[in-house]
Amino acid sequence: MALPLGLNRTWAYRRFIFGSVGQELRARYAGSLLGGLWVLLQPLALIVIYSVIFSSIMRPGLPDETRPFAYTVYLCSGLLLWMFFVELLTRSTGIFVQNGSLLKKVNFPRLALPIIALLSALLNYAVIMGVFFVLLVIVGFLPGVVALSALPIIAIAAGFAIGLGLACATINVYYRDVEQFIGIITQLWFWLTPIVYPVTIVPERFHGFLMWNPIAPLVEAMHAIFMEGRAPIWSSLTAPAVTALVSLVLGAWVYFRLGSDMTDEF
Amino acid sequence: MSSDEVQQPALGAVALNGIGKAYRLYDKKWGRAAEWLGAKDQHHLHWVLRDISLQVSPGEAIGIIGENGAGKSTLLKLITGVSRPSAGHIALGGQVSALLELGIGFNDMFTGRQNALDMLRLTGASDADAPALIEDIQAFADLGEYFEFPVRTYSSGMQCRLAFATATAVRPDVLIVDEALAVGDVFFQQRCFDRIQGFRESGTTLLFVSHSVSAVYALCDRAVLLRDGGIVADGEPRTVIDLYNAQVVAKTSGQGLTVIAETQPAAAVSEDGTEEPTTPNKAGTAGTSELTPGSYLEGSVCLASVRVSQFGTAASAVIADKPMEVCAKFSFTTTLADVHAGMQVRDARGDVIYRSHTHGLGHPLGDVCTADRLEVCFQFEARLLPGDYTLTIGMGAGGKPGGSLESSLLRHQDIASFSVIRSPDDDFWDGRVNLQPKVTHRREAAEVPPE
């Protein structure tokens, strides 16, 4: 199909994409003293805050857990995935508007932009996960090879975020409300996902409702890996995987349907 | 934009067939969303370009001129591919490099070097070539230590230099430049021109938008005049620019001026009949025979004759640096207050060598009545390089402080021509202005003669 900005053309711009990912990392901390450290300090602060506040409140929530730092590990395994998801979603939602001045001056495949967002979010996540693994070793929660089953979970989260993000990014060009809307939605969404609390404290009758949230099974799967050291129940990931696929198709459809004249809006 | 043409055009060729661009305007904010959801059309189309067809051969240099809002920048955006045409078809051959508006989407936080590298990657330059290209960009942009500073610390001129240096680091097959040379000092502009000229000699096609008419003269061998989204003239730069200038005057001067778009017999000029139309002697004295593009007239005043003379006789060739005279006879059909006659001398390329009028020269002609005749003579020394020149004669009214006129009434573009020849006993000089320097010198003899 002769898509105007097809993927083959995007591949021809791989050098730009990889170069931009590197610059993005530098840009984020350009002009700051601590530089790359901020990649870690920000999630670290959240983890410490949540750990301190919730570990005492939530202790009854993790009833069979007597190990020290159990709550922190529980929190991190879910929170880090969530932060990756939200970062990717919000970044890609704003990606066309933020690069408007570039888009209206240079002819290049626009799809390179969400790909840059994806790669740099993945890179960030990898760094943070590295630190998380150090923590796991220290507190004795290291899951072993089973940790590899996190990869498909991350892939599903990434697909979901980028698909939804691409659709939002395209609509955001015409209606900037989307950006604001996503900001609020993700706040709400966070508390509807069992990240700081275990599913067990939610009344039974709401469980079905909770699992409508495609991120919840993903977070639960992470909990299984890092708390119990076992592979997730793969069937529980069917719904999120389908959601991710649908969102990718939706994103591509919206983009190709509505995005072709977006430079007229800048 | 799409590279899936059935027939790939030749390197450097640009073919526009029936290009149009319309923006969708929505009366209601929700109109667009309603359309997405299947409602019937909520928008109306605002056409900024319509039915543009233009064939550019490889190596041609085309200047696109027109007033603000004529659609020049939109046209370049369509050709570059950042915006999609609403109608028609664009075919481009080879690698295109474009400088649209100022800057080329730099990231403010990064240094000039990083931005240059980023842009090179965007144009698909390989990593192997990059270091040499960066060095070239650094040398050409000549930003000194600023090359290592974030772009946000740059002045607009510096951004422009970096943008131009980056966009032209690799010779493209088609170079598109939109107003980018307006900023920057004269030395940098000169270097830009040199680089563009070099590209052209190597076969690069140039599409150039500028408000600077002299840049179009210098760089382009063809010009296109856009007006209200359509092409109104396409041809030699000189003719097209003359027409453009006349349109600008007609617009600012207000009511009633008729702009001549195509060469036509000047029947109206000597309609009073009593004045014998001077023999249209081709090059030479007066030839009030034709109205060339860029002329305009209004009806209240007629140019009856123009005469170029030297040593008291009509002359088609004058001797350089000797006194010469240009006389123009006007007749009037209404009463006019404070009229002024103007004269312009242009060289063979169409560049204005000199222009002024009786108001600017402090010689008021006073008021005129119906059926008055007026002869105005300009006497000056022909301090011109040998070559061919044309004369443009005009008339306006209402001198304003500062030397300009309130209204233009008539202009006869290139109404007469003359050549300048150099007498062998004159000084030799070259350039634009004969500065007639007085030369002095002083020698200090060496105290010890060399052995």
C-alpha cells in the first residue's frame, strides 16, 4: 500500500531516530547538575514516599508477607510498569503538537516521532529496572529466569500505550483538549489499578470491574513474577494483549485517516 | 511526498500539474469532530492556491514573487512535501533540500553542532560523511564559539546562518529557499549567493522566494508572479518583476491605475494627435510606441514624447562621462495640483541605476490645467559603464516631505533606450558608480638603497 509516510520510509530515517533517542536523553537533563541521576531520583522519591505511607496502612493487605521490604517490592514491580506506560502514553499524545515547528519545515516520516518516544521510554525503563534488580538482590527477592516473562508484559503495555497514544496524538493536533484529558484520566486510572494496594483489599464484587482495566492484569502479572517468583497465568494476559492489538490498529487507523493534513494546523 | 510516481522525473526536474491547496475552515469548534463521527460537511474550503501548473527544467532557477498572502510559502511547502496539495499532482526528481521560513526546526536546547548533526541525519546523510559535513557547516556558518552553544542563545541571523549552512551542506538536486536570505549581514548573503551559484553551475534547480527583487535578478533566470493564489505571470525576471512593481504601486497609489500586463501598442500615449509621435527609431531617442509590462496609466496625463540627446542632438548612443539630456513631453486632460515628473535609468539586466523625480530633486513643476503641455528635461553627466540602458518616465502628484509622492499617475516602463560608449581618452573604471576619485600618493624612498 502506498501510505504516504510508510514504515519503509521510516526505516530509512533510522539514523535520525537513534540519534534523537540519544539527544532526548541528553536534552531531558541538559542544564541540570545531576544529569542522568534524575532518571533514578524521580521514581526513587515516589517509591520512598509510597513505601513509607502505604507500607504501614497496607500491611494487612499483604497478609502472608512477613519478609521485610515485601511491600516495597510489591509497589515497585507494579509502579515502574505503570510509570513506563503513562510516560509513553503522555509523551506520544503530545508528540505531533510539540514537534509542530519541525513538521511544518522539514519533510520526514512523522512516524519516526512516536518511535523515538517508544525507544527512549524503553531505555528509561530498562535503566530503572536495572536498579530495581539491584534492590531485589539486596532484599532477597530475585526471581531468577522467570523474570524474562516480564518481557511480553512490557511489550503489551508498550503496544497499548503507543497505539492509544498515536490516536490521541493525531486528535490532539486538532483538539488540544486531548492532552489535558489524558493527564486527568491517567491520575484516575492509577488508583483504579492495583499498584499501591493489593487486589485482596478490594471487595470481591468489584474484582470483575477491576479486571476490565487492561493494565490491571499486567500489573498483577508483574506481582506474580516478583512477589511469588512464578510465571504469570498467561491466559490472564489475553484480554490486555487483544486490547493492545486493537489500540494499535485504532492508532494507525486514526493516524492515516485524520493525520494526513496535520501540518496545516501548525 | 509520495515517491511512487509511475514515471520518475529527471534529476532536478519539478512538475506541478493543476496544484491547488484549500484549508478547511470550520464555523463551529465541534464541526471537525462532528465530521469524523459521520455528520455532513461542516466546513467550507478556503483556497489559497488554485490551478498552479509549472514545469521546471533541471538546472533552472525560478524566483517566485508576489505580495504577502499570494501563496508563495504555501506553494513551496507543497513542493517540499510538508503539506499535501488538495488538488493536482507534484513530481520531483532527486534529492530536495528546503529552507522554509527561518530556521529549520532547531531544538533550542541543543548546540549548533548537535542540531546540525540532527538535521544531517534527517536528510539521510550517512554517519561516515557526517564529520566532514559538520566541519563544512561550521566553517560556512562561521558562528565562532557559538557553534558549541545552545541554539536558544542565537540571534535570528545566526540561526539563519546555521540553517543555510546545514541545508546546503550537501548539494541537492532541487534547492528550495523561502526568504531565508533576508536576515544576515551582507557578507554572509554574498557567500550564500556564491554557494547557490556554484550549485546552479553543477545543475541544481533553484526555487526561490524573496521579497528582495535584486536577489531574484541576481539568481534567477525565470520568475513567476503569484497573485491571490494563481500564477499571473511567468517569464523573464525583468518583465515579471516590472509587472509586480507596477502592481504594488497601483495598489498603494489607490484608484484608477491600469497596469499593463502585456506589451501593447501605446495608442493612448499620443492620442492628442497634435504632437507628432516621434519616429519609433528602435534603440535611440524616443519610441513612445509600445507600453511594456510594468507600465501603468490612469488617463489624466499622457506622455507625448521622450528624447535622449547629447551635445544638442538626439542620440541613441551617448559618450560616457559627458553631459546628456533626457526630455519628456506631457499633456494633461484634467486639472492637477503639484505634478512631478520622474525618471529612471536601468541597466540591461533591469536593475535600477538611478531614479528620482522633480519633487525629490527640489524642482516643483506647479499645477497644471486641462490641455496644458509640459516639457521636463533632466540634464546630467553620463557617469555610466559602457552598455545598454533603458529609460522609464513617470508622473505623479503631491510631493510629500521626505521626497515621496502622494499618488502615481503614469509610468512608461523602458520607454526609451540608449547605449553608453566610452571615449578612449577617458578614465577606465568598472563597478556600479563612478566615484571619480582624486588620486594622491606619497613615496618614502628607502634610506639605504638595496644592493
